[in-house]
Amino acid sequence: MTWLILAIFGGRIQHYASYPRRGVWNGMLTVKKTLSKNIQAPMVYRVLLPLLVRPLLKRGWSLENAYEFARVGLLWVALLVTADYWGWQITILWLLLAMSAQIYDTWCYTGEMIGITTALMGNPYLAILGTIPHGMSRETVLINGFVYFLATKDPLGAVVVELCSIAVFLAVRKMQGEHKLYCDRWMIRQNIAMLLERPKAPSIFHAPYMNLIIIVLALLGAFLMGDIGWTVPVLLAATLTMGKINEYRLQIPLMPFVAVALIWLL
């Protein structure tokens, strides 16, 4: 019950924090566009929440109510999984850090968090199950086999988890088809330019240098956590080369490592 209450609380924070910037690329307006495949990549491949919303819409729910219900439900599951592996202190810190990143109304971080955390748990069945919400939310599902190996040192199990990750990844693309990216595939030059030019940010949480602070803390937490800490540089390699450095929401799956660093420092 506690985690459900916190999920509802987090959902309200996300709703009000992101409301002024809701648009075609985030929030409930993207649900129908994703289902109709009428939106560019990568959003067209973020199918988990839209597929959960669709049966609710058929039952007569309003889009807003169905969207909020599904979004809070996914956050609740992410909190349960995170608490089971990381404990309550890290989970509460993760929630606070994740909500501070919600300048845009997104949902894909919950599926990603579920996938990475179930891989860290070391249970092959949970890890395989976790590839489904992860693969329907973010392309980073492709690192799940590696994460599972870090947690278990089981090469055969890691191969099985990775094959399942690839299968979900390809199934989503088969279902949605090929779509043009809304931005460049490689964002290295743009990210360097952002750091040098220091563009005006909507808030401190959307500034490139805030992301750098999060990255440093995540790397410190990774060092403190031993072998599983290699999850951090692998995921960072993807988010910093193919994502925008001024959006530290991309680092939400690494926030438990940030929390570990903060607890150690304090």
C-alpha cells in the first residue's frame, strides 16, 4: 500500500511539473499517435503504455483518466521491483530523483527501470519477463543480457536473456514498422555544443551541467557497488551518444546508483 500511495504521489508531481510542456512528443497526446503509428521514432516504439491504455478507452474511459491510471500503475510496479532489489531507502531517493527529472511527461522510464532491475535480481525467469516492458519502452533493453551476466556470472542465462531482449526489440519494430527519427542518430556533436554554449534551460534540472553531476554521482555509485556497477558506463555510453545531454531523465534507470553515492557521501 505504501508504494501505491507513493506512486500516486509521484504521478501527481509528474503531472503538474510537466503540464506546461506537454505536446506531441510527450504526455497523453502521444498515446493515440503511437497506436496509429503516426509519430516519428523513437516515440513510435514506446508502445507499452499506449497498449495498456487502449482497452481502457474501448471501455469508455476518457483518455486522461486511462493515461493517468496506466502511468501510475507502471510507476507502482517499478517501485515494487526497485524496493525488492535496492531496499526502501534507495527506492525513495530514486523516486525523488526521477520526479525531479520530469520536465516532460514521459512514461518509458518505468518499463526501463523494471527491465534493468529484474535483470539485476539474477532470477532468469524475472529477467526474461522484464525484457517485455523494457523492450516496449526503450531500446536499452539490448543491454539486459549483459546486466544479468554482471549479477549472476551465468553466461548461458545471459545469452537467453539477451535473445529474449532482441526478440522483444525486433517484435516492436515489426509491429510498428520503420519510422524516421525526429533527431540525429548520433548526438555527440550536439551534446558538446550544448556544454560549450550553455543554452538557456527551462529549469536547473534541464541544464546540461546537471546531467554531468548526475553522471559523476552514478559513476561513484557504480564504483561502490562492484561488478553490477558496470551497468552504469554501458548505459551512459548509449544515452550520451544517442540522447541529449540536457535531459537527465535519460539517466533515471541509473538513479539507484546515484542514491548509493549520495548516501555514502552523506
